[in-house]
Amino acid sequence: MTVEIYRDAWGIPHLRAGSALELARAQGRVTAVDRAWQLEVERHRFQGTSAAFLGAEAVGWDRFARQARLDDTARRCFAALERRDPETAAWVLSYVEGVNEGLAEGGRRAVEFAESGLAPGRWDPWTPLGVWLGTHILFAGFPAKLWREEVVRRLGAEAVGLFATDGPGTSGSNGWLVSGARTVTGHALIAGDPHRFIEDPGVYQQIHLSCPEFDVIGLGVPGVPGIAHFAHTGHVAWAITNAMADYQDLFRERLRRTGSSSGEVEALDPDGEWRPVTRHVESVEVAGSEPVEVEVIETGRGPVIIGGTGAPESISLRYPPRVSEDLGFSALLPLLRARRVADVDRAFDLWAEPVNVVQAADTEGGLLHRVAGRVPVRGTDNRTRVVNAWEPGREWRGWHDRMPHDHSHRDDGVAVMANQRGPATPFGVEFAAPHRADRIAELLGGRAKWAVGDMAAVHTDTHLASAAALLDQVDALREGLSPRAVELRDQLLGWDRHMDADSHGAAAFAAVRGAVVRGLAAQPALAVLAEPPAHPEVFLPWLALVPRIGFALENLLRAEELYGIDRAAIVRTALEEVAADWTPRAWGETHRLVPWRALGRTSYDEPGLSGDHDCVLCTSAVPGITDLSARGPAARYVWDLADRERSLWIVPLGADGVAGAVHHRDQLPLWLKGDLAPVTTDWNALTRENHAD
């Protein structure tokens, strides 16, 4: 059958083919034409070869990718997929063939190839699995265990809870399900927005996939076939958020050389025996510099990602797909074929990584709210700290068989997921504060019946409940302030606590908050954490003191006692400091979008933003460091189970990954305003691009 490629008014690809295999090939080809540079950057990142064209700043990541054995894990997972699920393996291979067909054309469209000196390469059958793994390997935040080790060493175990919140390296999301009992149509709505680092091109690809077996629209991951995270089949729709589960472990290893001429290395195992480990050396090519040698070691626990032979400390990483040889790709085709929530439920039983909370609804009134993914059964200490590999009792003992299902939506017709404690609580350590979830629930409770168009008001809500902790401290300062500080204090106390881009009160609050964060970080009791341990630079976002204090500020200000620190004095000093040279300004003047670009050479006058980390409109600054926002809603969606054509979606930039193209940044104005674009699935309303037999 002819493969048909259509585009809508936003340049979003709509693909129709005679079979799932033909469709996967078309998806791969279209993605390569639209996003060749993005695809090749992601391929090189999981292979650990990105420094060869991005230069020295990429060496840290490449070193980690080599040591964690991401490419080898992807290869093993694909080989296992061929054995266990040959249909899905063939489908993935068809996608790869399409990518390889489209890379040359896509490469000619993207100027970054010429600028970097990189030529489009060739994808292997396992490349989509590697892209998925590279994208999500840090998703569970295992480096937070390194931070907790430092906190315990410097401050004691009781201090860990002070910083136990989603930190600077975390990815999150909002999601909510409204049952038919609470909508104007009598059918469910699913809405939300994934919070990721905003990248250019975007991390999500709006796409429509149709063949005789299924017809699905949704937000795909460029480089991966199908639509995994957010989709609507016309009969059933689903969405996910980060469950905040802990499913990766760090082990402190004891390594020794055997003394043989071959340079063999052994590790001490829990039974007291020294056993050989695998070891080899790889060379990372670096543009403009000499190659860097990387020692790759793997013990019985997993790859060594910190230290190595002769190092004062060596730490290995154990992560599920390295153990199970399964990245959950067997869930992807069943999801596309799903027609009821029971089908989605069964498909997510096959999900592996990352661990997510799932919401789904179908046209018959079925609802689903569950946890999906693979979490190992092991001791409590493994979940919180770096554990000693040579101590018995640290081993993984299989997997949690049945992930929790949440039925709270049956009470009021609403279910909210925003990375807070919930059905995934037994599997996690650090969760988001409940503010986003509570605010979404409050907003949804304020209206008896909801329609698709009403959801933008929830997506864009800017109320900052976590501001109360600091404002209570400001309110307590009633004497001894300078006139300018009194004026600033009054402005803060009269502020409506909404982080709107045009709000002067929001800007003043952020300035005082940043000064308080820096003041706390300078206190000797906490400053002992200022110098991070000598770990690889890829983990530094989890180990930096000022961001940690910034994200945990509410806890630190609310704590009954904080190592004798006079928090009132710090707040007073911060208020005076800001007031001394404060020039009124709007929050959006400094809270601006800063998308990540692999080359970082394209310059735009990026817009000011509303929102903040604990707002429903979660555009994260880093208090004490910068007001700029690199993380925020990487997409927004509303899935309507009454009529898919009334569904809505938006991404921060556009559907085309080529700088300067018509559809590269055409969705940005809508995204900024909180508007969404209509989902179009009527083929007669689309523009035929081309066809191929």
C-alpha cells in the first residue's frame, strides 16, 4: 500500500500506511527529515561519542555513557527483544531503516552538521533502545544518593530529611484525569504537562500514526518508534508522570589488581571471595583536543561509574535493564493497539523504565490510575544511600510483581498526579512537595463540570503556595527595618502570591528568596557541604549546595531547629540587601526561557515566563543562582474521550527541528499564553506532502 504523509497547519506529521511495519518505517524517515541533528546528537550521546564534535564540554557525559555501558546495554536489550518478542524487534528495525533513509535529506536541512563538522551516520537496530536509555538513565536521580552520603557524613543522618524534595536534576509532570461524571460531555478528560529540560529541538514530537491496526495521535520521543507516554487512539487515551521511584542502586566497591601482567582486576563479593571483573580501556575522541582514555570496569553489581583501579573510592551502578536485558519496548505495540483501559493496563504490565504513574480513560467510561515499571526488591538502605558491595543482604531479590493501582478517583471523579507521594510512595524517597497536586485538586474542585477549553486555566495557574514559609518570616520582621526595607516588606505581604510574568511582587519575592538561599548557604553549619566530593562532573547538579538549599528552602525555614542558625536574621539581612538597590521590575524580565541546544550557537531573544518550580505552571528557576528557566512544560495536552477531534496539544517551540524553518518556533506564542492547538485527525483537513510505494 502507498505510504501517505500529510501535514497540518502546524507542520505536524500525519502518517498513513498499509501495515504497522510500513508505518514505523515512515515514522523513522519523517523524523529523520525533520530532526536529523537531534537524532544524531542523541545517538552519539548514548554511544559516548558526542565529544568528537561537541568538544571538551561533552567529555563528562561521554565518560559516564562509556562507563555505564549504555550502548552495550542497548545491544543486549535488542538481542533479548529479538528472542522474546520478534514482532516488536522487526517493528523497531523497520523504524531504524526509515531513519537511515531520511538522514541524508535531514542532514542537508540542518546547518548544525556543517557547523560542527559532523556527517550524518547510520543507525543500528538497537539505536532506538539506546536513545531511550540515554534519555532516561538519570531519570530516577540516583546521584541524589551521593548527596545523601555527603549530608550524613557532614551533618548526620537526621539532616537527610531537610533536603528530601525533588531537586535540581529531577524531571516531573502534572497530570489529571476528570471522569465523565465531572465533564460537560459525560466522557472523561485527561490533561497535563511533562516537565523536562526545554530543548531545541523539543523532546516531544507531535505525531499521528495510522494503519489498519490502529490510528493514534500523541507525543512521541524522537528516535523511538510509536507513541509511549501521551496518546489517544480514538477509543482510549493515556498519560504518564514520573513516579519518583528509586530503582537504581549504587554500590561501594573494593577493587584490587591481581598482580598479573595482564592487568586483571578483582572485586570483593558479599561471600568474602575476590572475583575477577571485566575491564578494558576505551578512547573518547574530543574535537579540538587530545583523546581521553576511559577505564571501563564491571563488577557483579554493575558498571563502575566513579573511581576505578587505584582510586580512593569506586562506586558501581546497578540499573534494571542492565540486569533484565529489557527496556519495556514490548509494551509499545500493545499500547498503539489498545481500545480499552484494560488493554492499556496489560500493556503497562510490560513497561520497564522509567517507572511512571499512568492515567487512562476510554470511551466506555473505563478509568485507570496505576504505577508502571520495574522496581527491584532489595533492602531499605539500598534505596537511600551508597551501600557496601561486600556486605551480605544488599543483593537484588527479584522484582515487585504487581504495581499499585489507585482507585481514589472513584470518590470525586478526579485523580491528580504531580510527582507527590501517592501510589508510588512505597518505591520512592524524594517526592515533590504536594503544592502542585493540591492546587490542581483545588482548581478542579471549583467547577462542577469541565470542558476541554477550561483546562488551560489549570495548566497556567501561577499560585506559589510554598512562598508562605518565607513570607511568614518576612511578616515577623516588625521592628528595626530601614524605610526601604519596610516598603519592600509591605510589597511582599501585599503580593497575591502568583508568579505572573508581569508581577513586580513576584520579582521582589524571587530576589529576596535568592538572597535568603545564599545567606543560608554561607552559614558555617551548612557551608561544610559547599565543596562537593571529587565525583564526575555529570553528577554535580545533584551535589551543589546552593541549588539544594533553594529547592529545600521551605523545609529549611519550617524546621523546628536548624543547627543554631538564626533564620530570622538571615531573612532580615536579605530583605535589607535587596531593598538597598531594588529597582522595581517584572518577574518575566529575569525569569526567561533558556532552551538547551547541543551547539549553543543559535541566539534568540527568549521570552519572559510566568510560573515557578512549585506552581502548576512549573517553570523552574534555580533560587540563589539564576532566575532563568531551563526546565518547564515540554508539552501540554488535553485528551477528550468524547471526541478526539476536540483534543488539544502544544509544544514549546514547533514540529520542525530545523532552525529558521516555518514550523521551528511557530507554537511558541501559543505556549507562552497557555493556549493549545487543535488536534486534527480528519485526513480531508490535512495537506498531502508526498507518497511512496
